[in-house]
Amino acid sequence: MIANYHQIQAVDTMVPGWKRILDIALIILLLPLILVVGGLVALTILLVSRGPIFFRQERVGHLGKPFLILKFRTMHVGADTSKHLGHVSSLLNSDAPMMKMDAQGDSRIIPLGTWIRAAGLDELPQLINVLRGEMSLVGPRPCLPFESAHYREWQKERFNTLPGLTGLWQVSGKNNTTFQEMIQLDIEYSRTKSLSLDLEIIVRTFPAMFIQMLETRKRRQQAAKPVVDFAPQPEEITCRTYRRSSPLSSRDSISMGRGVRSTFRAN
């Protein structure tokens, strides 16, 4: 880790030539697989939800410049985003892990959308952003303008490199890290990026995605468990006799009634 993230260093903010070559080469190499997987995701969205396949959203990119990000749509059309903005705001001001809202269920998400997101398949259309030069395969995740507006000056150093589909934060715990830890990992990458580091992050992305899917499955199972009521049960009323203590039965009730009537007659 770098000792002081609060000190903004004078670094080269230009996109390295090797980064652009690596991005284009890998996309061309994996294009058949990308088309097959992307086609299956698009077909799934068409079958389970009405509306467009793609979703566009403004994000903050290299050197703080805004651009439109492309994603597969995994939420119902017209879904309320205020709840998500509130969730992001709470993460910015706390030391809580960067847990997604859909990890424990989110009614805004279409059927199978949670698994598409957990596997990172909703990010595939961003390869178009990579080809446009707005993103890279490896780099900090492009944040929302709402989020960047709350950044401190030193935190904006994460914008000194192209945003990416995957990055050092994504393969270093992601949902188990805090907002501050995410920023620190992004700054570390922006200061130390290299060809070998990008290749290492790409290789580590696949097991990280698998672990994220397992964590999503575990959290959904925990959220689906019924709540057990541990309230104390009322004690059973017993009839104490000289021989034993037993539940008060109907026969005991009749005997007691006869005894009471006999007492009144005697008097």
C-alpha cells in the first residue's frame, strides 16, 4: 500500500500506449465468446422483462469528464433511483462494507437480474465504451456524478486514469471493503499501473466473480430464512393434589365442580 493517499502526486495522466493496445487486442481475441454470452443475456432480458435491452447512464470518467455508460438493463423500466442514491450516500459517510442493495433482495430488479449483475455480465456492453476510448478493461469503476460531488480533493486522484470494467478494488474484496478502502485501492492503481499489473488483475477477475456469486447466493439464502419467534410461551396451569401435579383436565374440572356443590349443600 502507498503510505499517504492524501498527498496528490504530480503524475502523468495520459493513457499509456500499451493500455490501448491491450484493450483492443483482448476484445478482438475474445469477440466470439463475447457475442455468444452477450446474446444470451440480451435474450434473457427480452423474455423476462418488457422494455429496452440496454441502459444508459451518465458517469464520471478520465480527468473527471462525464460520459454515457452502456449496460444491460437489469431493473424494471421506470424504477425509482432515490433509494439507491440514499444507499450510496450512507456508504460515503460510513465505514460499512460496499454492499450492493440487491445482495439481500431488491424489488426493482428483473427476474434473474441479480445473477446477471453478480456475474458482472451486465457490464459487457461497456466494451463499446472501451473501444471508444472512454474506458479501459482495467481501472477504477466510473462513479455517478452524485458520488463524485461528495469527493474530497485528494479522492479525485482516482480520476487520473481511465475507468475500467474491472480493477484492483474489484479483485481485492470489493463488497467487503469500505468506501475509503476502495478510493485508496483506486489511487494505488492510478499511481502504479503497468502492463503486468493489468494482466494480473484480468486473471484475478474470474475467481473474484465466482466468489461474488457465492456471496450473493449466501446472502439471499440468509434473507429468505423465516424469522424465528423466541417469545416465551405461557406456562401451563396445573392442578396440585397430594399425589401429583398434572395438567388440569375436563375430568378434574367436573370433580372440582361436584365438590363445590357438595360443600354448599352441607352448609
